[in-house]
Amino acid sequence: MKPLYSLTIAEASELLKKGEFTSVELTQACLDRIKEKEPEIHAFITVTPDYALKKAREADKRLKENKDTTPLTGIPYSIKDVYNTKGIQTTAGSKILEGHISQYNATVHQKLEDAGAILVGKTNCDPFGFGSSTEYSAYGSTKNPVNTDYVPGGSSGGSGAAVAYGGGLFSIAEDTGGSIRCPASFCGVVGLKPTYGRVSRYGSIAYASSYDSIGPITKTVKDSAIVLKYTAGKDLHDATTPDVPVPDYPELLKEKPGKFTIGLPKEYYGEGLDREVREIIDSAIEAYKNLGFKTKEVSLPYTKYAIAAYYVIGLSEASSNLARYDGIRYGQKGEDTDWNTYMETVRGESFNEEEKRRIMIGTFALSAGYQDQYYKRAQKLRELLKQDFARVLNEVDFLLTPTMPAPPFKFGENMGDPLKMWLADAFTVSINPVGVPALSVPAGTTEDELPVGMQLIAPHFKEDLLYNVAHLFETS
Ligand code: GLN
């Protein structure tokens, strides 16, 4: 049999129910794997072995009594370090929160615990989700398990790497402009950015509140459907979660998808797209055609302004969200001086260059006199982007694009050039201001055996459609 840590959720759940092994054994296998791989990969900021084994024993009891079990009972998972987990350190990848112990559970974590899943640790990320490579983390960067010369993507690089090497069977990550999809693409796993509001943001550390989406990174599409089923839904703690019923996503996978029309937005297939990525995506499109799908070229003309609009709004929200880190209420303590010196020292020493850059740009864009010029214009663009997507998603059933314009890059390659790093997100950032769901699925590998993901985009709350067509691709 395969090593336990390499099983999918669906496989492990079946075997746990049959009593082939226990959750303690499965959890121990993941913890051993973490011990083996962490010195090289560094996917975790905090590992919680004692907590995990305690929860695994509880899960075994539930499984044995066959009471209140779900397909997630006894399944080990990790969570990006931007989610509050009661009694466990939560840093958001930033030095300013070093030593901060959560007082309560984020809804997504609570729901997973209620379903019987086992937390094995908190994964590394760029601070507050600011990045595309996990190189900005205050706790050191994460390596790509596929090839350690390359970045795992970001900002949820720890989650992508942990799932890829078997440090838990799935991970919960966060996507403000691509942070689930980018690491999924770079690490060769599946990442879902759900519809905005589909999964509660309560207890997640905010980057840009109107973009932040919470979703799973998994080995397969089916596993993603399982996790979404148990994490989605209305939450009284988060007013942006609408009362839209949660479908039985895994069950719906059994239905054969219709002969859909795929939209290919021409702005995503132009200049700047890597040749090998293009070839891999082209063969994925061919595969769909062979399955009877039709394709249609569509246009999203406002795409060229997406990065600018995304960053102006995102950083404006970030600058105001990060104003609460004063070194008094959370984490980091400074010397006992006057208030101004205290704030200046704590924020000056604890935020790194990227965090400062983003706070300053956001503050500038919101300042009196500039608001109309930047923030309001960006909001107008957001509206135009929404109209773009609404129009094309009316013409076709879903869109197919590369997730990232290029394969994983090497460490340091984009670090000296913040703009280059931001441009890497060209294909993922539009989705968050618009709020639709998008799924990154492995589409192939380059000649150097680096993973390449394709991105499928559907109308609001059509995650079931994404799963259906992605599952078809994955299994055919
Ligand atoms: N890389 C993008 C950024 O830096 C997206 C980050 C995210 O989704 N958290 O803003």
C-alpha cells in the first residue's frame, strides 16, 4: 500500500471507516513526514503534534462508535497561519504577530474540527498574504517540494508545499488575488478560490476584506469538493456570507457534465505568456474538445487595468486593516516609552519592506486629495471588470486560462523587483474584485518537470460546475 500520508481524503476516509488503520496511525504518518521534510522544505511555522494526536484519538472513538462521522473525521490537515486557532500561535507570517496566541477559532477551523478533521499545524506564508512566492515570510521562505531550487508560489506557499509532500492530506489557504491558485499551480495540486462569501472569513486575519476568500488546497478535485461541503455556508459572524444553500459538491461530481462551451479570453493568451505554459494549456483545451466541449474566443478588455485596480483597492484596504497592529493589543511588545516612539519603533522594526511598501501605498491612495484620483477610479474599474465577466460568463459556461503566465520561478528571481512580482499575478487578480469562483487544476509539466496549472472560472456560486468539469479532465 502507498504511504498513508500520500493518500487522498476520499481514499483515507474509506479505509478509516473500514478500520484498515486508525486516525492516530494516519496522523502519526503525516507528523513523521513533516519531521522528515521540514528541514528542507519549511512549509510550517508551527507544528502541533500533541494537539493532533489528542484530536486523532477523539476521532478514532467517533469512528469506532460510528457516530457523527463525516468524510473528514480523522483526516489530518494544515491551515495557513492567517487563521485563528484557539490556544495556538497565529502570526500571519509577520514578525509583528510573533508570539500571538489566538483567543478563539476562525469559523473555517471550527467547522473542520466539528467535522472531525485533525489540525497538524499552521503553514508558512507571505506576511498577511502579501506576495506570490512566500519569500517575504518573517519566518524564512518555503521551498517547492517538486524542485527545491524553485519557489512554491504564494502567498500560501506553505499550504501548497505541505499538501504536495504529504504534511497533512489537505490545507486551508486564503486567496486575495491568487494566493490559493498560485501555489496550487506551482506545487502541482488543486486550489479553489470560492465565490466571495461562500466560506466565512470570521477569524481570518484580513488582507483586503472585500477580496479575501477562503478555500482548500487538495490533491484532487474530489477532495476539494469534500472540504468545501463542510466549510461553506452562512455564518452569523460574517455578514458577507449569503444564505445560499450549500450543494452536496462530492455527490454532484457523479453527474456527467453537459457539453459545455468554454470561453477563452484572448487577453490571457497574448504577449507575456510562456511558451511551455501555452502548449500545456493548449493540450488541455484539446482534451476538452475531444470530450465534446466547444470553445469560443471571448474578450475581457479591462484586463489590462486589473493589476492597477486590484492593488489600489487591495492596498487601501490592507493599510486600514493593518492599522490595528500597534504592538499593544497583539503580539510584539516594545520598550516602555511615549506612545509615538513606541508605535514608530514597534511598527518600524516589525514590518518588513513589503509590508511597509503596501501600507504606504494604501495610505497614500486613500489620503485626502488623492482619493478621487486613485481609490475612486480603481473602484470604477472594479465595476467595469465585473461587467466584463458578467457579459462573457453569459456567452459561455466557464472560462479556461493558464493560472500563472509562467512556470515556477527560482528563489530571488523577482525579489529585487516588486513590480515584476506583482505582474506575476496578472491572470489571478481580476477574479477577486469580481468575486466569482476559480479553480486551479494541474494541467501538465514543463520539460524541467515543473508543474503548470490551468484556471477554470465560473459564475458566482457555480463551484459545482467547476468541480464537475475539472474532475472530468482529471479522470479522463
Ligand atoms: N500575490 C497577490 C498579492 O500579493 C495575491 C495575494 C493573496 O491572494 N493573498 O496581493
